Amino acid sequence: MAVLSELELKNAKPRAERYDLKDGKVSGLWVRVTTNGVKSYVLKYRFEGRSLRLTIGHYPDISLAIARGKAEVARGKIAAGIDPQAVKKKERQKLADRVDGLVTQYIEDECKGPNFEKTGPLKASWKNIKTDLAHDKASLVQSCGTRSIHHVTDADIASILKKVTAKRGPQAANNALKRMKAFFDWCRKPPRRLIAVSPCEGMDKPTEDPSRERVVTDAELAAIWQGCDAIGYPYGYIVKLLMLTGQRRTEVAAMRWNELNLDAGNWEIPGDRTKNDEPTIIPLSTLALEILRSVPRLNEKFVFPARGNEESHFSGYSRSKLSLDRKALIDGKPLENWTQHDLRRTLATNLGRRQVLPHVIEHILNHKAASMSAVSKIYNRFQYLPEKREAAQLWCDHVAGLVKQTAKAALVA
């Protein structure tokens, strides 16, 4: 039989039905041509009395010469009593259990999508999760990516955390552990059930999370407001709303237009967007309403959409915070050691100083009332909206006074 040539293979055209071209050089090697023109190298062989076929690859991805070499290797295994198809299946199964592939699948299936800001027990964007699990040099994938999920041990996790601590500090190691726990729980739970026990099981945080007590002063509040004016939309608007409403960063940044009733002066956040899964109504003060009415409507869903991605909301906190820090100055110097979350604590502290009742402050912050029994929580659905509105406006008037006073002092100077 004539030996199949590269030119003959290249010129093989699809027909109404699929057909095979036999290679006269390697016994059992054929090229199958489908009706849509796909050309696959196939080795036909017998093993333990059964007629089997092994797909070697596709033309032109691999040349005819390489396909012949792979076919000869497979025939050698058959002669040694090894089924090459069974070997291929086993190797494919090993790849399915690899850490790097599973991390990629976890991020795609679990951490992306319209609600990616709330990924199970984590509050982070999928890009941050991907960095911590895969892209960082001290990450799970960099350390154990080519290994089976079954072969990752608690000692491996401890080693990764040690590297993260040395490179980025203990708080970063806490975050890395939290994200690895979420990933291994995903591997453990139905429908995957890839592992029986997580290697993170029972592992303590590398360090206790520091309890922040920072309350921003009046002078600092005015400086932050002026910095927000300088950098403008969107981050400047977001920080002003954080200051005025006391809500969490992601709740403000992911604000939807359909949550707002500007005529009634209300912002209704559904339970699937809050940390405690409880819906809440935030009364909007005069300054908050002024800010929201000035927001350009660039997206029909998000008040603060991501640049270049209509399906997501603003998430460029780190870079924007650096820009704000360069503008928020007191006596020409940037503010030190303040975070966006400090604005929430500042609002609560100042409302307490102004004799706002603790349960009203708790409802503004949308905390779960620790002192309320399970039965009481079922029946006490009163939102304290009038009291919250009065408190929000009280705080708004204070902030407005600070801004006005600072502006007047600047004119005098």
C-alpha cells in the first residue's frame, strides 16, 4: 500500500460522509476526515481481544511525521502489554485533579459574575482572589499548582503562609488563608467532593486581625472632602457618600440606580448586597442627595460603573485612594494611617457623641442587633426610618459646616 504523504493529507477535502485515509508506513495509523474538514490521526489496534482506537492528535496541529512517531510509541506499549488508551485516560484524570486547573475553574465558576463582589465568605473582587491564589509568587498555584489536589497537605499550607508573611506581612497571610479555605471548601463540598478533608482544616490565622480604633478628626474630614472635590467622579463621589451614609465600601461602589428613590430621599439595599444578608433602608441627607443628583448616568444599572465594563461596578480603590491621599492635605501634609472604613466608625462615634440612641446607630450601620433575641428579631421589623433620617441629617449638617468653615478660612488666607 502506498505511503500517505503530507501533500495528500493537506489536499484531503471533506465529503458528504466522513472517511479514513490509511497510512502505509505505520501499521494501524489512519487519518479520519470529517464532513466539516477536521483531520484526526487515529491508531486502530487490538488489545485483550477488543478492537480499540486511540486519537493521537489533529492535522495540521501536529505533522504526519510526529503523528507516526507517537503511533510507534503507542504500538510499543501495546507490545509490552500496556493499553495506551487507558494510560491516556489516567493522565487526563490526573490533569483534572491538578491544583492549577481547579483554581482556574473555581475563579471562573464561583468568583465571577454580576455579584462577584460577594463571593461566599469573602468580600473581594475575583482579580484580588486570583492574585492571592494563583499569581502571587507565594501563592497556592505557584507552590503546588502541578500537583494533585489530594497531595496538598497542611504542611504545604503552613509553608505558603510563611512565605506570604515574609513577603507581604501577617495581614496578607490572614487573607491568603481565608481564600485558600474557601477554595478547598469548594473542592470538598457537593457536587465536586474531590477531597474529604481540607488541608486548611483547624488551621489558625497567622496573626489576629488588628482591631482599628481610628476616628477621623473634624479637620481631617474637611481635608478628605476637599480632596474628593479635587479628584471628582467617581471615587471622590464614592468617598463623600461613605462619609455621609456610613455604609460599607462595596455597598456604595456597587450602588444600583433601581435601589434609589431620590424623590423620597431613600436608598434601599437588598439583602443579597449586605454583609449580614439583611435588607436596609438608608435615608439620604441633603448633601447625599445633591451628590447623587449630580452623578452622570453612564450606565443603566450601576451608579458607579467600571471603566470599560458595563457589567461591573467601580473597583479601583487602591490607585484612587493614593490619588486622594495626595490631595487630602492638612498644613500641606497628607493624612496618615486612615482607611475608607474609618469613615464608618467616625460617623458612628460622632452620632454617639450627639446622643443618638445606640439602636438607631446600629440600624444605620445595618449591624445585627446582638442583644435582640431570635423571637424579637422576627417581630421587630421596624426600620426606625424617621430616627435614622434625623441622625443622617444631623451628621450631614456637621460635615457641611466643616466644609464651609474650611472654605472660608482658605479665602481669608
